Amino acid sequence: MDDSLLGLLSFGPNGWGDQLAAGLKITILLALATAPIGLVGGFLLALARRSDHTVLRVSATGFTTVFKGLPELITLFMVYYGFSMALAWFVGLFSDAYVEISAFFAGMVALGAVSASFASEVFMAALSGIARGQYEAAGALGLGRWATLRKVVIPQLVRLALPGLGNLWLVLLKDTALVSVIALPDLLRQTSVAVGATKEPFFFYLVAIGIYFVMSLVSMTILSLLEKRYGRAYVR
């Protein structure tokens, strides 16, 4: 590869290494901040969808249906512009201050809602894989609902849901690129800025592809180790 192109990746005023590194940091932080929302939200949605309470069951089903059906980009626009308008209207009732939600927060909420919707399907399938007799056995041993959930259900749930959740993490990692459209300086946004300034689209997008690939490869390695660890005690 031409040394002049490699020089574009150098750190300092003559290269774009600093900007790409800053964008990579934001991409990773956004994914890490969104993942817990997807996990916790998906688990709660799964429990609500299995609930005997009609309101909870219908509400959770409606939520997952909407956010699974909408394109992630539209969801992002809805959160970014819709929340800003709603917040501005509410604050306008009390003052003339200008308010706007951050692009990072909008990305976290939008991707978190989508991730939670898909994670609920993974948890639903995992919960269905736990035999009903285990709940009855836990009750016979005097375990309450929360004790059963913590000591019986969740340990098995992690093993059963981990492969599906791992796939959702990889999807989330790539979906973070969507926030570039609302001007959050993530990896893709910084790459696009570098392309515009240097007129080297093939080179910089190839670099971005390589970075995303490395992140996915590291993630798959970690997920594979976790699956082996949690599946070690399982006897077929």
C-alpha cells in the first residue's frame, strides 16, 4: 500500500488517526451503554409477555411488535426529533430556554428499544426451554418467586439465551453506525469526514471495514468463551 495513504492514518495534525480513534471510542461506548438496556429491557418484556396480567402482556407484545417492525433508522429519527420536540414543548410551558437531547442519548434509547424488542424473543425462547417441573420443584422446596427466578431460572436462562444474545450484540455493534446520520461523531461519521477532506473513499472505508471486522472478531471470541463456560456444567 502507498506510504502516503498510510500516512493519512498517522496521529497528529497531518493524519486522521486521532479522529478515527475518537470515533471508535464513541462507537464502543454507545454499544456498551446500549447493551444493558437491551438485555434488561428484553428480559422484562419477556416476563411481561408471559404474564397472566392482560395489560402487561398486551403492552409488551405491542411494544415489541412496533419496534421490531420499524426500520432502526426511522426509530432513531423518531427518538432524536420526537423527544426533542416533546421536551422543548414541555420546557416551553415554564421558560424560554432552548433544549435538545444529545445524539448519543437518542442513539442509546432508539437502539436500546430495538435491541430489547429482539432480545425479548430470545428470552421467550430460552424461558420456554426450562421445564415446568423445575418451577414446581422450586416451589416444593419452599423457594419464593424471586428466589426461584434468581437461583433456578436465571442460571439456565443465561446458557440458553447466550447464543442468541451474542448475535444481537454483533448486530448492535454494526447498528451503531446509524447514529452518524444525526451527527454523532462515531467511527463511520469520522470516516466520512476524512473521505470528504482527502477524497480517498476506498481507502478510508476499507479501514473502517477492517476496524468493524476486528471488533466483531474480538466479540465473537469472547462470546465463544462465555458459551463454553456456561455450557460446561450442562450434562446432556
